[in-house]
Amino acid sequence: MDRLTKAITSHQRAVIAVFLVLAVISAVLILGVSVNYNLADYLPPDAESTVALGIMDEEFGTGVPNARVMVSGLTIAEAAELKTQIAAVDGVTGVMWLDDVEDLTTPVEMMDTATVEQYWRDGSALYQVTVADGREASTVDALYDLIGENGAISGDAANTANMQNRVVSEVLGAAAILLPLIIVLLLVTTTSWIAPLLFLASIGVAIVINMGTNIVFGEISFVTQSVSPIMQLAVSLDYAIFLLNSFERHRQETPDAEQAMRMAIKESFSSIAASAATTVFGFMALIFMRFEIGADLGLNLVKGVILSYVSVVVFLPCLSLACVKLLDKTRHKRIVPEIRGIGRGLVKIRVPALILVLLLVVPCFLAQSRTDFFYGMGSPDPKLRYGQDTELINETFGESTSIVLFVPRGNPGAEAELSAEIADIDHVTAVMSYAYTVGEVPEGTLDDSVVSNFYSDNYARIVVTTDTGTEGDEAFATVEAVRSAAAKYYDEYYACGESANIYDIRDVVTEDSGLVNLISVAFILLTLLVTFRSLTLPLILIFVIETAIWINLSVPYFTDNALVYIGYLVINTVQLGATVDYAILMTDGYVVNRRTMLKREAVINTLQTNFLSVLTSGLILSIAGFCLNFTSSMTIVSELGLLLARGTLLSMAMVLLALPALLMLFDPLTARLTLKSGFLKKTEKEVDVK
């Protein structure tokens, strides 16, 4: 360890240069990391909708209709001409309209009313458009240029385009709010005007390197792109604060700055590593999700925390030594002084606080699993044009989503019977298949482009239109009914489409929930067992943080609000991994103090010493969550931010109010079940006093 610390502090310029070069290279590489906005791409390979999407791409070379384009003030002839123009837009791979199911030479009044109203109402035409994956932003912009102010676009492609256009600006917007707040918070809780900038520089370099090294994955999810940089900053800033505080203490012992820094690195190396390990193990649980967006976010956060750790113990010492004169010149008295009597005051309210927690824990545990959930992207933001367009189209034509069903080709009788049965299912408003729509017309008499819409070499395609949203009880019941009908006629069938995809997402993430929670708790529990060598302390700490999580996740139930399930699943792991450090800090201080003090004194001293550290860290993480909630127009990211902010505040409250009571309550048991606890006994205290 001595050789390592000497090597770090003796090559300051080289270390700083290496990290800055890596940061610059990584900043360039960030531009090559693509962002995936399609949740269905993260379903496991064996999910039915994943297989169906593969068939769609390989056999038909197109996708499920993913945009609804409405234009008002048209005649039938103008609407037919506009369809041709929409189809010609770069990035559009398919357009369906009235002329695909009806002969436009027939007067509209003589057509089937229900069919016509799917595509044409009171001079407004509605087109079902398929936009190529990865081309959403440019294609939707081109469609808006074509249809003008009289047009509206909704659907998954429009939502994706909105995210593609806004995700980077929203991340930068969150950072623009978060960084000044963090700087102010650090300025009032540290003793140097320049120290906060050094903290942010060390973690900032790690964030840039983390984002740039994502090039090895090729692409990351929009959730990772939006959440990971802010999360990495918030959870790892403590490491930098801890090291620089240690450096300042050792400088009071030795005038040699390099020697003081070596001592600080040695002191901080293992303690920061232990803190980082609990966070890493918490995040690692996400990697075990079958819904692969968990692995995408989990790997990124794990990599980010490790890079932050390396930056703090290697880059920050060299940067601090290079700026040591500036640190000295900008020293100031602590603006927020230690709050006298805070430890004694918190101990006085420990019993009512614990009683309140015990009264809440059971109902909150039950409520958090009974919340109504969204499994997709959630509701569109009504302040954005995408949200307004969605509302306008739904008001004019009603809600609609498509289910695309693939069955083996070669049995037109079964295909026609299946299509007819599906047409009778509740909420199904239209069915398009070759055998059902075209009827007995021989394939050879029709244009190949018409036939290719329905048949590939191996599969027949049936397009089902429903009047449901993309998710919910009615949407999922319709998906089940369509799949059940297909099972009557075919041994092999596959369905996809927004509602079918989200149906599969629901099944996968629901299965993930128990496994991910179990793994995250097991990882943290094992880490705590090794850290404290105690049978009681790990259980107390897990109870404290898990209770905060249950209270956090029960709020949507009690306020009658639906919650995005991905946020529910991720926050279980993130809140545990990110905030258990507060409980570890308090418990570690208690164990140390307990060897020279009785339990009440030990708790009071621990609270007095660590209150400001827990408060500062908790406020930084909660502010980061509120920034995500405030700046993001994406429901998943916004709700995850709110859950993180609220969960951090609850974890902090549990650590400061309930944990002291539990430590004192179980103190006798902890003394017996902790290896070499060395807790001071009351008789020993009496001897000392005498």
C-alpha cells in the first residue's frame, strides 16, 4: 500500500494528464454510443413478441404500425394522394389507410361504416404508419413538415422521436440545476471555497469516462442515458468528500502535503472501498433481470461507481496536491456549524419514532405491492406537442393500437376462420388478412405489393386493430383473447404490437421483481456480515432501509396514482444500494463508540458526529432525484427521479430516527452475537468512574 500511495503522489502531472486524456477520448467516444428508446428490444429472446418482431423483420422487412398520422380538411381524393406522399417520406416503411380495405371507387356512403370510421371521419384522415427503428426523430420531423399545422402524430414512433429530441437536453438541464445546488451545499458544509470544484472535477472525469466506455456495448437504453450520469454523481460524491476531509485532518499532523495525502489514501482506501462495495452489490442485482434494461442500467452504474472510486483514490489526490496552495488560500470557517445537542435531541424522540415505524411497516409493505402499475412508457406529457396530438387523435378517432399476428402460411381456410373469430372479440375494431379481407380472389390476380403485405414465404400476417390503449386491463385482455383464438387453429403463432409487447414486458418484469429484490438484499446482507461480523447488525440495517423502501413505494397506492413498474423495480435496488451507506456510517460509529461508552452515550455521540455527513449526502442524492423529476418529460425517468428523491429522504429519516432506537433496543443481543464486539459493560464504566 505504501508503494502504491507513493507512486500516486510522486507522479502527479502524469496521473492528471492520463485522466484528462482519457476524459477527452471518452468525450469523443460518447458521440458514437447510440441510444435505444424501444422497451420491446429489452425483452428476453424467447418472449413471444420478440420472436414475432424477428419474423416481421426477416420475413416481411417491415415493422408494426407505430404511428397514427391524422390530417384534417381533406377530400377522399386528397387523402389518397397524401397517403402516397407519406409513404414516400424517408424512414416510412409502410402506410395503411382506407384504400387498403375498401375500393375507393365505391361511394363512402355505401362502404361499411365501422370500417370507414377507422380511417375517415368528418373530413379527417387517419393513417397507420410504420416508421423504421432508429429513424423516428428525422422521420417524424419530415412528416410534420408534410402535414403542417393541420396534422397530428401520435404513437410509439412519435413518443420515441420526442425522447430522441429531448433526452440530451434534459440530462444537461438536470445537470445545470443540480451542479449549482451541490456546489452551494458543499460550500456551506466544507472549509474551502475551491474544494467543491475538486470534488466535482474528480467525479465529473469518472462520469465522462463511464459514458465514453459505453462504446463497448454499442448502445445503451434511454433510461441509462438519462439516469446514470446523475446517479453516479450523487452516489459517489461522498467518496471524494471523505478523502479530502481525511487529507485535511492529516495535514494538521504533518506539514508535508504529499505525506499527508499518502496517509489519507491509506486511511480512505478500505473505507471508501467498503462504501462503494455495498453500492456496487446493490446495483449488481439489476444485472440478473430477464428484462434486459435492468442489466443495461445495472452494468452502467456498477462501472460508473468503480470508475468513481478509482478517480477518487488516484486522480483526486494528484489534483488536490497540484492545487494545495489554492486550497490553503481559499480556506474558510465552516458556514454551517455542528448543531449542538442534535444527538441528544434525536435520542429523546427515538421511542415514538420507532413506534410510528412499527405501525407503518405492515400496511406499507402490503400497499406497495397493490399499487396500480404502468408497464410501458406511461402517459404522454400534455405540455408537449406529442401529448397534445395524442389527445386530439384520441378525441377524433378514439384510442387505437395494432396487434400483428403471424401464423404459418398454407391454410387459407384456417386463416379466414381465425380472422373472423378475432373480429368478434370485444374491442377489436378491424381485422386485415389476405384470406379474410381479400376473400376468394386468387393470389395471382393481385399486385405483388398487396400480396406481400399479407404473405411471406413461410408466414401469413394478420393485422388486428383494437380500440384500447397500449396497456391496461382491457388492452391485456384483448391480447390474451387474440392469442387464445390463434391457439385454437395453429400450434405455432406469434403476436406483437405495442399492447402485445407491453403484455410480455409485464410478465417478464413481474417475474423479475422477487428475484432482483432477493439478490440485492442477499448481496447487501453478505457485505454487512463481513463488515460488522455480527448476526444482529446486518438484519437491523436491512430492516431500516427496506422499511424506507416500502413506505416510499406505498405512497402511490395511498394517493391513488399509478406507478411505472420499471421505476418500482429499479428503486428497490437503487435505494437499498445507494442509501444503506448512511446506516453503515451510523452503525460503524456506534460500534466504535460502544467500546468506550454505554449505549445511550454511544448513540448520542454517533448522531452528533455523523448527523451533518448523513444530511449532506442525503440532500445531494435527493436533490439529484428531484432534478430528474423536474426536468424529464419521460414518465419513466421522471417517476424514477421522484422515487429516488422521496426514498432518500425516507432512508435518511429512518437512519436518524429509527436506527438509534433499534441499536439501543438490541444492544445486549448485539454484544453477544458480534464477533469480538468489545462493548463496554456497565460495571466497567462504574469502575472507571470510581
